[in-house]
Amino acid sequence: MGHGHDHDHQVTATGRHRGALTGALAVSVAIFAVEVVGALVTGSLALFADAGHVLADAGGVALALGATVLAARPATGRRTFGWARAEILAAAVNGLVLAGMSVYVFVEGVRRLVEPSTVEPGGMALFGFIGLAGNLVGVALLWRARNASLNMRGAFLEVATDAVTSVGVLVAAGVIAATGFNRADAIVSVLIGLVIAPRAVRLLREAVNVLLEATPSGIDLDQIRDHVTGLDHVLDVHDLHVHAVTSGLPVLSAHVVVRDECFQDGHAPQLLDALQACVAGHFDVDHSTFQLEPAGHAGHEHPTHP
């Protein structure tokens, strides 16, 4: 037996913040252009690395925006949830790009430590300051929406780390200006790679969990079982599965063993309402499907399901 309310698959959590993503993308593209010019003028690897990082972030934001367009397409008989999961695919690609950039920046930074290049610190500081100002604008645009979805969190973390790396560029410029120690530029480049790496790994891990249909973070299946079996007329629950189609869209399915009289006195519809209200109210799972069955029916089912 399935039961559910009307669900809106047309606007995902990321889609509701498309304006913030568009603004952040425009800012990132502008910063990238400025820092590439700055790297060419000053010879700074840190500026070039930061520009590459910004470009990767801009690509990630563009992927997220493209995914929201796909996710807004209606469901069909072939794709019953529409294109909502395109957002997770975008997040996975985003994480891969960030991981690649972190490796490149780290390797090039080590090479510059061995063979340092001359850097013009005044111009480096100027372009680094412009990059920092732009990144702070991006942080402000995405701040309120940073926890709305996996893609929004990824976009925010990328812009925030851009701001941190811009500070690093300014510090390196100050050190070079004060001491002439040109390897400071390479050191900051290596640090940029180390800053990017853990965030890329975290984003990839969370995206993979969704793609593998792992139980969403914050949902405990044992707690769901306790709540469901605590309802009147419920004897047991099995085949309990919870996964996320995309960020902010968890779905649940379960086989619920109920007393035989539920099928005889017409109580089953009321019990379905109670089950739906239970998982929605306690666990924020609005899309759920329950199969009601009498005791002993589980013996006819596949034995590997929990």
C-alpha cells in the first residue's frame, strides 16, 4: 500500500537559491579574469593558483546552475523523480575538479620551492586584495543559503576557501616585499592545495553516499523502527529503507506488519495516515511508501532485506 501527499519535485533546494548562485558565478568569473592578469603581470604562482581555484569554483557553480535547470524538468514514466539527481552528479563533478586542482597546485608549488621565480609583490598585493574583496561579496551572496543543499554547501565552501587563499596571497606579498623571500609565493601555493583537498574529499564523499543510496545523515533507522512499532496496531517493521534522491528530498519505504483486524474493520487507511504523519513529523521525511501486511507474510519475501 502506498500513501503520500502532493510533492513538489520541480523546485529543489538548490533551485530555490538560483539567484544567489548566479551572482556568485558572475563574481567568480570576474575574480578569475583579474587574477590571471595579475599572475601574468607579477609572475606570482600563488595568484595563478588562486585564479585556477576560482575557475574550478566557477565551473562548479555553473554545473550547479545547470543542474537546477535539469532538476526543474517534470517527472516522466521513465524518470519518476525527474532530473533531481542531476544536482548530485554536479556536486560529484565539482568535488573531482577541486581534487584535481588541489593536486596541481600542490605539485606546482613544490616545483617553485625548488626553483623559485622572481615575483613583483606590489602588484601581487593589489590583485590579491581585489580577489579577496570579490570573494567576500560571493560569501555574502551565498551565506543564507549555504545549508540548503549539498550543491549550495559546496558552492559556499568553495567561495569561502577562495577568500582564505586570497588572504594567503596578501600575506605572501607582504613577506616578499619585506624580506625578498620569493619562496613565500610557492609556500602559499602549497598551502592552497592543502586547503582545497579536504573540502574536495568531503564533498565527494557526501555525493557518493547519495549516489549509493546510503541512509541520509541525521536519520537513524533504529529510531524510525521504534517510532513506527510504537503506533497502535503495528506489530513489526522490516524492509525499511531511507535514501535521498537529492539534497532535501529523502524518501522512505517499509513493510509494516499489522494486526489482522486492520484488514477487516477498515482501519488500514487511518493507520497509513498515522505512519505518514509519524515519519514526516519526527524525521522530516515527506515522501514515504508503506506496505501493510499481516503477520507471517514476511516469510514469503526475500530474506536479505533488513
